[in-house]
Amino acid sequence: MIFLKVLAVVLGLAFLLFGYFIYFKKKYNLINGFEADFKAGRKKEEYAKKVGMIEFVVGIVLLITGVALILFSSVRSNSIFLSIAMPKGFSLL
């Protein structure tokens, strides 16, 4: 299960970086075949900006989801451990 969480974080970082480079840094060569289509007039710069923004947003969502799953699963397992390890009637409050 940890593999899927780490995969979500890695994919989130990859999408985030690609989206950043395409949308903000205008590295349109990262889009497969865009420069040839752009020169031929089949695609416009707005298309590249849309692709970059979509990748950027998907990257943010995947990254936040992966980190949240990692953090909340470790908190949950620690709280289960504490409830098992504490003697009955013992309270931290």
C-alpha cells in the first residue's frame, strides 16, 4: 500500500513540474509534436497553455493526495497502537 502512496507523490511531482515548465516557463517542446503542429497552424499557443495548466493542477491534486494519505495513515496506525498499548482506564487528558 505504501508503494501506491509513494507512486501518487512521484506522479504528482512529475505532473507538477511538467505543468510548471509548460505553463509558466513556456517550454512547449515538452508537448509531443506541438512545435510542428504550431508551425503548421494546426494548434495555437492557447492549447499549450491549457495542457500546461491541466498538468499543473493534476500534479497538485496528486501530490496533496499522496502526502495526505501517507500522513493520515501513519497517524491512524499510531493511534491504534496507542489504544492497544494503553492500560484500561488510562487517559492522557
